[in-house]
Amino acid sequence: MPEITPEITLVEAIPQALAYEMQHDKDVVVLGEDVGANGGVFRATAGLHERFGSERVMDTPLAESMIGGMSVGMATQGMKPVAEFQFMGFIYPAVNQIVCHAARMRNRTRGRLSCPIVYRAPYGGGIHAPEHHSESTEAMFAHIPGLRVVIPSSPARAYGLLLAAIRNPDPVIFLEPKRIYRLVKQEVPDNGEALPLDKCFVLREGSDITLVTWGAMTHETQQAADQLAHQGIQADIIDVATVKPLDIDTILNSVEKTGRCVIIQEAARTCSVGAEIAAQIGEKAFDYLQAPLRRVSGYDTVMPYYKLEKQYMPSVKRILNAAHELMEY
């Protein structure tokens, strides 16, 4: 009888990947606020402290700057820290350490030192939390040379991409969409197989329109594609996954095939990753477009509280409206 792989959620895939890598690489350590005995605010490090002990799963003070800087020191001395910030909205005190030191270390030392760090943070809205708990500011980090920015959209991709991020010799910002932490389950074999960084994933193939998205918005995008299919409109769905460096070739190949593109993101509209994707399509695939690009995004406001949060988040209806506009252009 073949071994049955249990289905797990995204938030369960994270500690599964961490445990695998910690078991096979003694240099990997986990640190952050409440990641140890409590297993993290979302339970994303549950069971690691009991299995690997307090020297490899370390609770830190409520000091994000210290978490960011201590990770740089560890990484330059041969360790592979995986540092958790409880929410993306709390990462900003560590920006100096991340931007001025982690991202620049390889260049500053002309390759003598590198920073194999994974900075993890739950990110995005959809759980009715206060404003500092609902950030989607991936574009800020994508703008920084020397940083990778990775955003998984499913349990299997969370497992494979986190393994790849830990094994990468340079710093990775690994953003986990908390709205989908427990939304779906998948079989995720604990086999240590990493997924490629810096590559988009084609989740669905179609010939009429390209839908480009990442993170939690892949789920609304897939629902929209299902409805479009019932209407005779076949959509390519591109999950960007690594928003920096951007695999623009996969996106361009799709746009050249379909001639129409909608970019769907939860983040605010201005100066966003979606804006960068639109710019590159305009520069490199303009002649293939049969209709203007469309962006479906959050708004240029702070994430509103509670009931208004649903109005801020891109919906299936908004995606469908944009797609229909392009098909009718």
C-alpha cells in the first residue's frame, strides 16, 4: 500500500518545511517573538521548540530592530537564521538592518560575506485586524537591490518555496498571506523538495486573457476564471510567487498569446508591484496587446477596519468586471 500523505494547511506547511530543514542542516535556527514555547501567534512554528530546543528555536524580546540585526550577525558567521516578525506591519523597526546591512552585505564585502536569512512575516488583510496587522507593502522591499521577495499562495508552494528560501545564500523576505493560512488543505509530501525561486507558476492555461496575481488573491482570481470559463472565456492564471526578481518572461509569453491582461493585487495601487508588471508589459509586449492593461487592486488608503475591509479587498466581481471590459474592448 502506498503511503498516504495527509492534507495540511498553509500554516501547517510552514513548520513542516522548517522542521525538515532544521533536521537536515544544523546551521538553521528560528527566532522571533513567541516562536518558541507558544509556537507563534498563528502557530506557524508549532512543535519546533519541543523538537529542537531553545538554542535553535529562540524567543526574542519585543524588539524588531534587534531581530533584524541579530539575524545579520548570525548569517555572516555561518548560521542560517529564519526570523519571524509577528505581522508585516511590525517589520518597519527592522528596515534599517534589512536594507542597510542584510541586503548590502554581499556587495559591501565584495562577496566575502553573504546573508542567508529568511525574514518571515504574516501579511495582508482579510482577518478583520487593526491597521498595523493588515499591511501589503511588498513593493517597498521589492524596490531594494539585494533582497528577494517571495509570497506563497498554497500549502505546497509555501513548503517548497520556504525550503528554497532557506537554502538561498542571500536574504529573502518571505511573506505569508494570513487570510489563507487555513483556507485550503493540500497533500504536501515532506520530501525536502524545494520549488524554484524567481519563477512564476502557471496555475491555469487559456487563450483569451491573462490574469496575473500572487498571494491570497490567487483564490479570488481562480474563482473568477471559473466563472469566465462558463461564459466561454478561457484565462491563463499566472501566480508570480517571487515578486523580486520578477520572472517577466512567463508573463510576457502569456500576454503575447492572449493579447489581454488583468493584474490583480491586494496592495495599494500607486507604485506597486502591479504597476511594475504593467510597465514591463507596456515596454516589452505593447504590440501584442489587443486592449489596454487593467489593474484590480486595493486603494491608496490605510486598510479600513472590519466591515469596510471587505470593500477594500479586490473581489471576484471586480476581477470579472475588468476581464469583461477587456474582452469587449
